[in-house]
Amino acid sequence: MPHVVALYRHPIKGFTPEPLESMTVQSDGRVAGDRVLAFRFADAATPEERDGLDHWPKAKGLSLQDFPALAALRTHYDDKRARVRIEHEGAVLVEAALDEAGRAELTDAVTAFVLATPEGRRLGRPGRLPLVLVGDGETSRFQDRARGYVSLHSRGSADALAEAAGTGIDDRRFRSNIVIDGVDAWAELDWQGEVRIGDVTLRTEGPIVRCLATHANPDTGERDVRVLTTLTNAIGQTEPTLGRLFLPATGGIDHASTAGIIRVGDDVHVG
């Protein structure tokens, strides 16, 4: 039986995931606590609004696509206290609340870290500094796509990619909310209609076409696997695709209401 083997949320867009034992899927199709904060460039501190949802493309702030060294950081977010802790190599880089002083402290520490990395010169380009830590810490709003989705991939697909690449592949590299096992490689790309996971019934949306963020090792931040060309050349895909997107079978854009809860170990029922 297909089942959930891992769940993740990413409190800060472009930063490392937090593993979860259970996650709340909102009626708007986003995961509670996922992408509720983001470090934006100085010239991109105002969101775009599409279909009533705030949205920033990842090119307008810190993301793994352009700053792979971010993967070496470990991010912890305390929802109840609205407090962020960021660690590097086992030591606390910064810990602060989301008040004005805390946001300044977090921004200063992250700016210094990025400037010291090989990609630091990119941060110095016109219009990028000073960084701005945006988001209220509650509203999930900084997904790559304006609509916002739940993302999923199977361990079978990741293992098939690893075999083609000739190296181990960590699930965290793909930044999915849900990882499942018990299905053949790429099976999730063929699903149609409704899929029930735990308490939540989802409907299938589009596949996830991957970007350079997947090249970053989730532990070291180094680009060590050519995921995109492996998917297109070695596996033969037209576009580099791994995993797919979902929305609740019923629901709208209400951030406050809940579609249901998914837990590690939940069975996955397709069709």
C-alpha cells in the first residue's frame, strides 16, 4: 500500500525544511506554516497580487536557485513564540523574535552569511541590499506559484534518479511537502482525479518541472548533482520533472480554514 514516509514544511522561503510528524493542509491548498517568511531584495519588497493571493517569484529574493549555500543552514521556527533560530555547522548563527529588532538581527546575520559564500557577489548587485525579512509568520504566501499548492514526490522516483545519476539522492533536495513510498518510479505523474491521504482528499494538478535549486546538496549547499540534465538526458524526459502538485478536492482561498491533517504513515489511496 502506498504510504507517507516523510512530511516537510519550509518556514522561510528558499531555506531548509523542517521535518514534521503531521501537517495541516489549509482549504486554500497550502500547508500551514509553510513559506510564511521570506528574505526579499530591497527593490522587491512589495508583493504582486494574483487572484487575490500575494506572491513573489523566487528570483526576487534569497532562494536555492541562485544561492545554493543556503542549504547548509538549519532553520527552526517556533510558531507559538514567533521566533526563528538559524544554525550553521551545529552552532547558532542567530535566534530572534519577529519583532522589529529581531527581524533586523535575523536579516543582518543572514546577509553576512550569504556575503561570505561563493554566491555573495550576487547579493551585492544593485537593488538587492538591504535585504528585508517579510511575512507575518502565519500566512503561507511565498510559494513559487501564485496559486500555492501541496507538493508531493515518491521515493521510487528519487531512487530512479539516483540510479541514473550514479549517486545517492536525499528527498530534501526536492523541497516537497509530502514524500511517499510503495509506488513505482514516476507513478505519481500518471495519477488523475482524486487522491486521498489521511484525512485529506486532494485533486491532482500539474507536474513539478524542476530548477537549479535541486542541484544543491541539502547538507553542504554545494551543487553536486546535475539533476536537470540527468532527468532530460539519462532518463529521457522532455522537461526535467519530478513530483507533482495537488489542491484540496474542495476549498477556496481562505487561509484560515482547514482541509485536513496528513500524518507520517498515512495510506495513500489513488482514484
